Amino acid sequence: MSRHTRKYQCKKSTLLEYHEIIECIMTALDAKSPYTAGHSKRVSDMAEILCGLLGLNRSETRMIHIAAHLHDIGKIGIDDAVLNKEGKLDGREWEMMKTHPQIGANLLDKSHLLAPFSKIVLHHHERFDDKGYSYGLKGKEIPLGSRIIALCDSIDAMSSKRNYRDIQSFDFCYHEIEKNLGKMYDPQIGQAVLDHWPLFEQYILKSREK
């Protein structure tokens, strides 16, 4: 067996391990919160699209794509009554919900395979204007993958039915992103989404057919 063949088989084996671990974890999360089933896959799919629009290389894209699939893993540690509550969360419940990025990062750090994704997961609710959580990072202090996931997470949240509101229109989503450039979202990443908005509309419509 050649060195190249061994290297390829090793990479293939590692990818299968990632896939199996992620599928197991996300199946557990979907069982805990059926209302958000499929959310992480949609976010990871859109993150992959966005990475392509930003011209990121294969390695960066793969890292962000996997991290996006895992971004909500910390919700496994959130009380079911809070996670599946009908209506808006109160102050105490919201503070509890805000711990999920840290819980997720702590979980990922326990696996040598998944630890590289923990920092991206930890910071996916930071805001470009430093008003996010968990650490109040600002601008490009926030990892690139976290900035990409934050935007894709918002798109899916707005374009999906939630237990406290109905699906928002595509026009609403577009204008929410536009008015929050430099606030919630990295302006360059957000503009790339807006400049290619029909791609995201098409993906969302297709995902609703499944």
C-alpha cells in the first residue's frame, strides 16, 4: 500500500468518525427538542454556501461547516422546560439559555476530534458591536467561523416557525440583516449574503419541501 493511499484512507476514516459522532449528537439533541429538529443541518448547509461566496479554502470551509452542525450542542444541557417553552423566555430562563455556547464548548473540549471546533461554537452568539454573549467580543476578535454561523443561525431562525411566532417573510429577513450590518453581523459577511440573497431563498424553500 502506497503512502498516498494510507493517507487517503486515514482522512476518509477521520471524516467517517466526524460524521458518526455528529449524527449521534444531533439525533440526541433533536430528540430533546423536536421543535428545532433540522435547524443545525440547515445552518451548516448555509454556512457552507457562505464560505464558498467568501472564497474560503476547503480546510476553512470544512472546519466551519462541521462547527455549524455542532453550534447548538450545548442545548443538551438546558432544561427541557426552558428549551421547549411556549412563548418568550423570562429573564431567568433567558440567562439559562445563554449558557448553551459555553456548555457546548466544554462538551467538545472533552473529545480530541471535536475540540478544534469548540472556540467557534463558544462564540457563535457574539455580536459585531460587542453586545452579544458569552464574552462580549467585538468585530474581528470574534472567530470568522462564529461570525459566519451567527448570520446563518439568524437566517434560519427568522425563516422557520418558532413556538412564539410564525415564519418571517424573505423581505423581512433581508431587511433585518441589512439594518444590522456592523451591529449584529460582520458587515462584509452580511453584504455577501445580501448580494446573493436569491441563493439563500432557494435553499430555504428547498429545505421546506423535505
